[in-house]
Amino acid sequence: NLAFFAGGQAILPSFAKCPYEVMYQVPWFEGTGPGFCPPDYWNPVSLVPGLVIFAASYALRRYASENRLVVGTKSLGTARVERGEVVSETTLADFKDVEDWSVLPVGLRVKTRSGGSVFVPPLWNVKDVEALLEERIG
């Protein structure tokens, strides 16, 4: 996960800002260069951005693994999945009520004739969803 990697990159500098003479290396490392600082030198304030990125990454990953976008024959919806089984389905918009839809870089936006709007984050194959929606809605 790219966001998880970015969180790690944001956190690592917090552990390596101390004098070289107090740094230590992990036992299996057989090279030279800077290591990690003892906890006395850690900067909790600089850990916050990385921890926020880690938390957001975990929340997004969990949402993606438990929810599926469902493009049915008559409606667009989501399905909640637990252990590979669908436990609940929610209808987001009936196709006959869809006024406009578009796939944006940040997700799928659907406007309905009743004045509502639905947004779904891009956790699905964009080309497949576009083809299905074009086929079902036009």
C-alpha cells in the first residue's frame, strides 16, 4: 500500500535525529552508516504526520476489504462483505433516477433526478465500472 509506505517515510526521520555515537543498528545489519536513535531522542511531534498517514491507510484498506461496489441490473449499490460472504447490501441510486454520472480521479459521482448525490471512493476497476454504467445508464 503506497499510503502505508508514505507513512513510514514520514516517521523514519524521527528515529534517526541524534548524535552518531548514540545510534545503534539492528543486530542483522552488516553495513555502515546511520542507525536508530534511543527513545530518549525521538521527537513525538514529528511522528504525528506519519501516524496520521498510517491510520488513514489502515482505515482505507479496511474499508476496501469490507465493502464492494455493486453495479446491478437496475441500481448502483454497495455490499458489505465479511469472510467472503455478503452480509448486507445498500442501494445508492436506481438507474432510472440517475441524471448524470462521472468518474473522477477521486471516485465515482452520481447525481440523481431527486436532487441527491452519491460519491463512491475509487476502490474498484475504473474501466469495468465505466463500461457497466455506460451499458446500464447510457
